[in-house]
Amino acid sequence: MAIKVPEVTALFWVTKLFTTALGESASDFLVRIIDPVLAVGATFLVFALAIAAQLVSRRYHAWLYWLAVTMVAVFGTMAADVLHVALGVPYAVSTVGFAVILAIVLIAWQRTERTLDIHSISTTRRELFYWATVSATFALGTAAGDLFATVFHLGYLGAAGVFAVVILVPWVGFRFARWNAVGCFWFAYILTRPLGASVADWLGVDRSLGGVGIGHGRVSLMLLTVVVFLVAAAQVRQPRRAAPALEMTTDSSEGQF
């Protein structure tokens, strides 16, 4: 089947950051204006429908792909928050737990398909591994962002600063030290979540909590506007070719970051 993920370009990374921030702010906004149980249930339904539509589609559609990513962001945030708020699981425990889940998914993907390269996703099984990985990264990033901001007392802006610096590590490694391209991609991909979420929280929370105090609703609306513009720009770009990409294993040091 056609490869249904976008090219890894600057537009991809910018859109990814804004969708992660949107997922955080939208989740916080929804659980405040409606019953949290209803919010989680409704979000899961939309999340499941978006993923199903992406899986059923036979070719890449920018709006469908980024809708699925956005819903993963919203539901992933809620899943991580439910563990802490409703079940009382410490952020340190949930961060480690989600990291273990992510590692298990990546190991299973690598052993089954012999590659973690997103440009080789040309079968339904590989696409299922991909979305399982994406979901785990969002849950992990949410827990890690809150861990650094609250437990480590860095504040949301401080946490955003830490992740903004750390996310440069895979770029420097790939650019100047010939680090593995696939490994660098997933390293950066994971870090976009806590970076975007920390910025969204900083903009949305009250000043008494170290934020700007714009409000989660207004922040969500602003981010949604930007995301719609970015996705529209991606949609008008030349669509991906239907031919599967060349295989790339995690031992390769080549490829596009």
C-alpha cells in the first residue's frame, strides 16, 4: 500500500510541535468544562475513529494523518493525567512505566519488521506498530513534562527550556557525529511532546502557578488556528508516492532526519 506518513521536513517538525501543544491545552480545557469521565470517553471515541480512518485510507492525506496525531495528543494527555489525578500514580512512576511500554513496542517492532524507519511503513502491520509507538510517546511525554515542571520544581517555562535544549542533541548528533538517522528521529520525536506540552501549560495556567494566564480555552483556539494553517499547507504539497520506500534498519547511519 502507499506510505501514509509525511516526509520528515521542517514543516513536519513544526506541525508536530503545535499538535502536541494543542493536545495538552485541549485536554486540560475539556476536562474543566465538562465531566471528566464524559470528556475521556468522548475523546477516546474520536481518537479511535480517527485512527481507524487513517488505517482504512489507502494513501496519505495530510488532514487525516494530522487529525489522528492530534487526537492521539489529546487522548494521550488524558490517559497520563488520569493515572496521576484519578488513581494517584506519581509522575515519576508513570514516566518510567510509559518509557517501558514505549521500549517494548519499539523492540517488538524492530524484531518483527527489522526496521523502525517511518519511510518503510508500507504494510498495515507496520502502520499499527507506528501508531502504537506514537501513542506511547505522547503518554510518556505528558508524564515527563509534568514530572520536570512540578516534581522537579522547574515550572512549565523551565521545563520547556530543558526540553528545548535536549531536543537539539539528536540534531547535533546526526548533523556532525553521523548518528543513526532513525534513532535520532525517534529521539527528537519523543521530546517534541514534553516540549510542546510544557509551552502550552505555561501559556494556559494561572500566573499564580507560574504561567502566563491566557487560559486553556484561548490557547487551544490559537493553537488550533495555527495547526489548521499548517495542515492546509501540507495538504497542498505534492503527495507522497505510492511506491514503498527503501528499507532502512536501525543499524544504518544514512537517511533523512
